[in-house]
Amino acid sequence: MAKLDILRFPDPRLRTKAVPIKEVSDAIRVLIDDMLETMYDAPGIGLAATQVNVHQQLVVVDVSEDKNQPYCFINPKITQRDGEEICEEGCLSVPEYYAEVQRSETITVKALDRDGKEFELEADGMLAVCIQHELDHLKGKLFVDYLSPLKQKRLQKKFAKLAKQAASS
């Protein structure tokens, strides 16, 4: 397994729309394992392939306290949404920034697992929030897109300045 580099906001590659995975191959399973290692090391509770500059519809999630209940979603689609809740979110691509985002309280998601088998999962609470957050990444959308235009502009300036400082170091 290998740790992957996570793209940081405002990197334009984070805005790339992911394409469906045609075949669940050994290479995809290696990518899943690498993404899980990267997510756990970061540490985070979810990671979309887009965040590691792979623009395919693949997401890994583990919201368990012991980090022993990983989910893999290949070509995921939310088929049902119910209720609304506001939850504070953060993102590995927008480090050390948190904001309240409105999401569906309960979702049903259909996807393929790491063996290419279709499954359906009903999720609520943190798992539902995390899945919605990660699926947004596959559409080129970040949680900061839910903020007011003024907050988005400030955040973009802040992270652009940090990126510039890091590049010149």
C-alpha cells in the first residue's frame, strides 16, 4: 500500500468531475487500499478519488471510532433522501477549516463494492453526512461551496496565499 498526495483547495483539479469506473480491477482494489491508508493517516473519515487526483467515481469512508469499518463506494448514486440536518464539516482538502452545512438526514445509496458487487445502504447521522460530502467531490463540488460568496472569497484568498507561501519555501 502507498500513501497518496491529497490535493488542497483551491487546486482546480478538485473541480474535475469523476467518470464512472468501467471495471473493478486489481488496479482499482489497490487504489482503494491506498486511499484507505491515506485517509487513516491524514486522519480523516472519508476520501474521494478526486482528492488524490484520480478522477473516477470512487469513495472510501470509515466513521467508526476504532477505524475498523471501512466502506468502499464505486460509481455511487444516492437514490433516496429524507429530512434535513445541519452539521459542522471539515475536509482533508481544506485543512483546519470547518463550517456548518445543510445535508439530508437520511440517505439511501447504491454502489458497487470492491469486488464489483452491487449493494444498497441506508445511512443516517455522521455516515450519511460523510457519504454526501464525498459524493460532492465526485461532482467537483466542495463543502465550502455551500458558504456565502463573501466567505468563499475570503477562504479562497487565504488558501491561495498559503499555497503560494508553501511553493516558495
